[in-house]
Amino acid sequence: MTRTLGTPPGPPVRPEVATGHPWVDRLPAETSNGHDHGAGYDELIREALATPFEGWDFAVFRGRMTMAGDLPWDYEGMVRERLPGTASLLDLGTGGGELLASLAPLPPRTVATEGHPPNVPVARRLEPLGVEVVAAGGQGALPLPSGAFALIVNRHEAYDPREVRRLLAPGGTFVTQQVGGRDLEEINAALGAPPHEDAHWNLATAAGLDVTWRQEAGYPVTIGDVGALVLFLRIVAWQVPGFGVDRYGDRLRALHGDMEHGRPLRATARRFALVARHPG
């Protein structure tokens, strides 16, 4: 999976807590008022289990699962401002390539990795832009040459600082935004599910490089109907490993009742970001 944004024994390696992808940050910024308060529990669940999903376009959640407020940094702007004059770019965990495509024109050599199998064919839509798409996750050695990239960017993908250092050209820059290990922990609590195994993943444990800037923040997320919650957990399966509507049926029905009475599920999205440079 990023199956992201811990730290096993040895040098810090970033396990996947939120598959390296810009999921919640693409939720509509508006107040959730539910999908269809006339829809019953069974109807909402059937729809959630049948709805197709591709890449990381979260428009399907509009009016159902929403965020409020902004992060105090602009990841896209941080990347965009570094592109002029950059000869080589590596995007770790590109998802469906939506963000990378929006940054065009891209450097002459641009490579994107994606380790989530359903997203790989979607990401290959980047190839007409001159992007090389590599089917590989964020952990372990990537099939790419050392010192090949002046800029490496990563939004919500697992990463190994040692591998980032290897791939960066001397003096190169690494920009990343990550999902904190306690991200949306209120969902787990509401379902009676255990906390995420990577709950310790935070700004203090994510470095391993020469960091020049870092910050962390959070913002509220509101889930207005149980169908949106189930669809979200289908997509972001690492939030509640082993999730199933039968296994969590009693809690889901209780949440449905609360939502029908105007009490949506409220959670906090937790993010941190850093910029680092190769010391060469």
C-alpha cells in the first residue's frame, strides 16, 4: 500500500500510513449536510460498495465528506516555485498523476513513481507529457540512477530518507507533505477499531535528511452520511485495516442514526511538511 503517509529498526524508513496520495486534502471545502437524508442505511451501504473510484479525484464526496480551513503552507506552491530552471524532477507516489499534470510545463526529465496497482494505469496518462512512469512503491531501492534528480517531491507517499538522499543530485532539494500517524483517529474510535499501527509517525520521526524547514498542522473534516464513510474506508483501506460492513455493522448503524439526526462524524486531518537539501 502509502499506504503512507513509522520507523522500523535501523535508519528511519517511512512506512505507508496514507498511501502516498493527496486524498483528504482534495475533499471539497464546504459544510457537509449529508448525501440524502431520505436514503436508508441499506441503500447508502449498497451505493458505497458499488461506487467506482479512479485515481485520487474525491469529487464524489462533495457535500458528504468535507474539510474546513487551510494548511498554513501551500504544498503545490512550494513545488511550483522550484520548477523553473530545474532540469530533473522525481514525483514519489504520484497517485493518478492529477497534481503532477497540473504543474506542466515540467522539467525535461520528469519521472513519477506509483506503487498502488489500481493507480498505475491511470498515472500512465502522464506519458504524453513526457513523464516516465515507474510502477514502484516508496520503500526500498527504486530502479533509478543515483544522483539523478535536482528536485524530488512527495505528497503523502512512504519514503526512505536514505533512498531520497541517494537519488538527489548534490545540492538537490526534497519537498514533502505527509499524513500524520494520528490522522482521522476519530474514525477509528467511532468504529471501535484499533489506532493505526503507525500512530507515532510525525514531524519528529520523519527526518533523516538535512532539513531546512518544517511545520505541522491540522484541520477539521466532517462526514455527513454513513455511505460516504464506507466509501472512504474502501478507498483509504489502511485507515481501518480489515474494515468490512459486516464486521463493523453495529457501529455503522449507530453512526447512521446520529447522522440522520444532524450529528455528523467529526475528525481532524493531521499533516506535516518539510523541505530538505542534499548536503553535496
